[in-house]
Amino acid sequence: MQMKNFKEDFPLLRENPVVYLDSAVTAQRPESVINSEMEFYQKYNANPLRGLYDLGFKATECYEQSRETVRKFINAKSEREIIFTRNATESLNLVAYSYGINFLKKGDEILVTIMEHHSNQLPWRAVAEKTGAAVKYIECNHDGTITEEHLKQAFSERTKLVAVTHISNVLGCKTPIKRITELAKECGAVVVLDASQSVPHIPVDVQSLDVDFLAFSGHKLMAPFGIGVLYGKESLLEKMPPFLTGGEMIDSVTRDKVVYSDLPHKFEAGTVNAAGAWGLKTAIEYIQNVGYDTIGSIEEELTKIAFDGLKQIPRINIQGSSNPKEHCGIISFTIDGVHPHDVSSILDADGIAVRAGHHCAQPLMEFLGIPSTTRASIYFYNTKDDIDAFLNSVSSVRRRMGYGE
Amino acid sequence: MENNRSFYNEILTDHNLHPMHKHPLDTATASLEGVNPSCGDDIVLNLNIKDGVITDGSFTGDGCAISQASADIMLDLIIGKTVEEAEHLKDIFLKMIQGKATDEEIEELEEGGALSDISHMPARVKCAVLGWHTFENILKE
């Protein structure tokens, strides 16, 4: 397959020889995104939704255009359902504190999968503590598969909220979200989908998924840091109280009465990250230009090369499915006798950036019976040369750690 | 392309793969756990201190090569020393990791000098100092 070298679009990758295999933590930013954030400050900068002058209107227009781009991108029905936040963590906390604490009660059950990122676990534990609801886990197989059996064990008539990731940030596998949504409907539970790892890799349509809430961070999608999205069904958002209160989220405030703004502004207290939103709009346009088909096929090809290469190296254990197609570019692995942090330091010495640790998913690590892993995460701007360099370095690790092989 | 600047030198890998002092210590007069949450390094340091002298010591636990080797090298250095002498070495080691120790001082650390390159590796500093910090905390107690 002839691949375009997408690195050309990324100033950092153009100018720095780093082999960047850590896109699951944060993606690199294309030139167009960097330029558009700058463009906002150079051409449109004013505080959106406030200034009653031309520039203020322009800033507002940019911000609201970005919202409309996000709406179309995830196919939400209305822009009232798109709330800008700082990141997925804030989006999930918004749902926990505004929906969870106010609408769950003692005796209710919250389901989370064992593979959730801490950001989709800890807010629900806080809800449980405050409301008396209980957090229960949806288990999975060692390769990350959630079976019908696992679901049946977890769901009950007490289930009132299900918080689930779309793609595991450790194993790269997809969760059976359609089935989860069906089961949730049967018991009247709302579904909160963490799409942080999926939005950069696969098309996401909130109407066809039929989830109640969906959260993602812009920075994994090549947008600037500090902008994230919460989608929520309008009927739910309408009845939820504000998460944060303050400026630009009210219609009127008197000594004894507050009338909150309409959606989505009710949930966007304080000055917003308009330049970040403008950059997110450009990132979405960029990803749509590249196309999810192209992204998927490059990732699949490179993941397969990496898999085949790793299988040739003795004493490597790949976590998750044995099928590279089920990894969405994420390869977590361990090397016998070498701590993952030492693996990543050796790779770093060779100019290769990977993540090592528990990946903010300690309960999953405990379940897998390993304290931590090294994780290489591939994105469409990676090349076969990147994977070759990675494999070369990995194959040298045990020798360099003194194992004499 | 392999980078020879990699600090996994023979001294370090040898102490990691064959630690002399990694075993329980029945005669310990003081034991303390030291944890580095970011790496998951988790060691227990055991010391036998009599009349101001560290007569014996050991560690148990798990962690990355740097934390394990550093703890083993530390025990090599401090066993048989007075508490004051050992504290002096600890101060030098911590200075070295901050890139502030002189060559003469680093020489006092003997094999501990093999970890001097960690000063260029901010992500791994906590691993290198885990044993020494645990030692520091034992003395405080």
C-alpha cells in the first residue's frame, strides 16, 4: 500500500526525528490546527458571548461555529447537546456531579467496566459515596472481551447508570456498546460513553450508538490542549442543574433568585476556551479530510507489522487480543524480567517515545495480574520506519539489561 | 540506532539482576516501606543499627531496575558505616542526582557513581532515590 507521509503535515514530526508512539496519550498537532489557534488570537480575539461590539460577535461566531462542527462530527441532533469542557475528565465529572449526584440514590447501582480509565471510575465512586448508590464492575476476559455472560452478571433491575469506554486505552479493544445500550434501556439506566480513545480512530455517531452521554478530549484528536466535549441528550441536560456556577451561564440574577441560561451555556460557566474550540474545529476538519478509512487502514497495517515483529522477539508478551485488527493501534506489552519503565527508558535512549506504567487503569492491571506495561500507540502519521525502529530497539532490551542474549 | 548514552551500564544491570542484599533480615532493628507510586516501585528497607553503627541491612520488594540496583548499591555502601557516615553518603547521592555533586564527592559513592547519569533523566529520579529516601525516613523515626 502506498501511504502518504502524513508527517509532512505535522511541524513537530517534520522537524524532530522522534519516533512518536504515544498518540493514545496525546496526538501530535497538524500545522492547520496550530495555525487556527493562532488565527483566533490574531483575528477574532475577544471574550465570546459578552462583547457587544463587532469583535465580540466574531469571537462568539467562531465559538458557536466550532460547536456546530462538533455537532455534525458526532451527529448530535442539536447544538444544545454539545457542551465544551476542558477535557474528557471534566466532561465525565460534569455528568457525575450534575446527573449522578442528583438523580441516583441509595440502592441504585452504577456499572463500570474493569478496564475503565480512572477518569471514568473515580467520578462514579464519588457519586456512590455521596448518594449511597453502589459501583459494580463489568468483568472481561483476559483479552478484554466482554461477553454476554459478563453483562448478564453485572446488570440488574437496580442498574441506573452504566459508564463504559468505547475503546480500552490499555488493550485497544472495543466494548460491546450496542449491547450495553440495549441492556441499559431494559432497566432504565443511562449510558455514559467515554469516547476519548475512539473518536481519533473510528467514526462516532451518537444517534446510532444511542448513548445518553458521550465524552472526549480534543487533544487526542489533534486539537489544542484544554478543550473537550460533552454530548448529552437534550432531555437529560435540560433537567440537570449546572455543574459550575458563575459568569455567562445565567439569564438573570437578583438578590434572591437566579435564572440559568439555556442549553448549552448553562454548563459553560466562566470564560470559555474559544481559541481551543476554534482549533478543535480545524482538527475535526483535518481528520475528516484524511478520512477514517485511511486512518484505519494505515493503523491496521502498521499494527500488523508491529505484531509480527514482536512475535519474532523472544520473551515478549502482548496484552489483549492476538488479532492486530482488534487493537485500534494500541499495543501494550511486557518483556520478561524487565520492568516496563526500564523498557521505556531504553526506547527513549533510542529516540522512541512510548508510555509505560499502569495507564490510569490500575483495576485492569490488577485483573491482568501485571503491575504495569509498556504501551506503543500508533496513529496514521506513523510510518513503517517508525515501527522498524521500535522493533529494533525492543529486540535489544534484554541484552542491554544484562541478560546476555 | 542504539544510543550508548543509555545509563543501563554493567554495574547497574548487575546489581539489578544479582542483588546481594535482596533478602529478608530477621535481625532488623528498623524496617520501613518506601513506595514510588508513579512507577509502582515498592521496597521494604531493613536495617540493624547498633550503637550508632549500621551493622547489617537488606531490602525486599519489587520495582524497576534503577530502584532495585540503587537500593542494593546503597546497602553495599552503608553497611558497616556509622549513621553519620551513611548520612553523609546519602547527602552526596541526593546531590549527585540533582547534578550538583563534584567528581571527588561522586568518588566517595564508589559504585553509586554509576547512577550519576540519572540526573539527565527527570522521569527516573524518583526510582534512583527511593532506597535513599527510605533510609532517610528510617532515621527520622
